[in-house]
Amino acid sequence: MELQGKKEVTHKKLAHVQVYEALYKMVEDGTFPVGSRLPAEPKLAKMLGVSRMTLRQALDLLHDDGKLRKVRGAGNFVADGNKIVSSSLEKLTHPMAGCMGEEFDRTTFELKIEPSNDYEKELLNLDTPVIVVIHIWYWKGTELTGYTFGVMSPHTVTKYQLDLNKKEEVVRFAQTEIYEKAERSQLRIHPNSAGTSILTEYMKEGEQMTMVQEKIYDEELQPILCNKHYMLTDKAVFEINTHK
């Protein structure tokens, strides 16, 4: 049976795919070695004889493949695809350290005691009138790269003998020590718009946030800290190394 209205099939690849394949080979053969910076986009587009739009589509594919990493204000660098992220998400660790370890060099924080709402009571699985709220901002120089909103119950404060007057110690507990004491955690990763609106004054046009929602449990499987981690999407790396 012959199909009606049959269109001619072409095997010619799209322009940006051809550029992607050419750049891929240049990375693989060492023309652009690991750690090197690619030429600026206008120069690279001219070298390859394509438009900047076509080049950007090709670069996006290389970013998706993990072949390139983008450094804001500096350009595109060849990534080490064989490098294993030792502090990733397959063990109990702070997601910001696991996914953004090289993208911040300092933090600022704010700690408050606030009345709880129904959502927070459900989140903590506890009927508590107040909660401890922890805000943490992550900076690379003067650039904000991430933000954490954390909720802790009075039960956690009592259980681990935290002194809320010593705010730096409480924040250190929430960032490091809690992962040594916790039984397990639960993570959900998804694109986010709330973080974008919260941090809009710090973000550049076109930047997007990814949110990691985290629940940390004690040995009785009671939530002891619930976090929402907001990360600049082009800065975060989610790598999980699995084993048989």
C-alpha cells in the first residue's frame, strides 16, 4: 500500500547539530583541552562560519552533555567529564555543598523564631505553636548564587540542646552537624519560580532557579529540619554515582 502525500526524507543534519558535532570532536581530540576556555562567541562563530544563534544552540547541547561549563562573565570552559563528584547526593550531606560546592565562598544568615502555620506543622509532623526559621544566603564574591529557607521545630532544639542565643552555632548545626546525627533525608528536585521571585533583586535577566526540597529525619523518622534550597540553575550540578 502506497502512502499518500509522502514527503521527501532528508538526512541532512540541522546546522546547530553539525556545529555541535564539530565542537564535540574538537573537545575530544584536545583542540580544546579540559579546563581551557573556548574563544568568545563572536570569534568562535566566525571561525565556524555560522551565526551566533546557531552557535549558542550547539553550545547548549554541549552543556547538556556535560562537556562545557559556563562561568558568568568569563565564558565557556571545557569540563572534566571523568571527574567524579565526591560530595554529591548519594550520601547524607548538605545539598548546597554537594551541588554547588565550588560556586560559593561565603554565607550570610538570619535566624528567627516565628509562629507556625498549618503547612509548617504538616511539614514537621508536629503540632507546634512556634518554629525556628533559618535563612542562609550563598555568595561567590559579591554574586548571590543560592539561598536556603529552613524550618526547625522546638523538638529539634531540645533534642540536640541547641542554644538559640548562639545563632552561629545553630546555623553550623543546620549546615553540617545535623547530617552526622540524622538517620536519613528525602530530596525532591524541580524547577522553581518562587525562588526566582524571592531573589529577583539579586538575579540577572534570564537567570533561573532550581529548588531542592529536603526533609531530614532522626532515628525515629521524625522530621528534624525541612529545607528549601534555591540554586542558580546554570551553577548547580546534580550528580549521583550509583553502584551495583
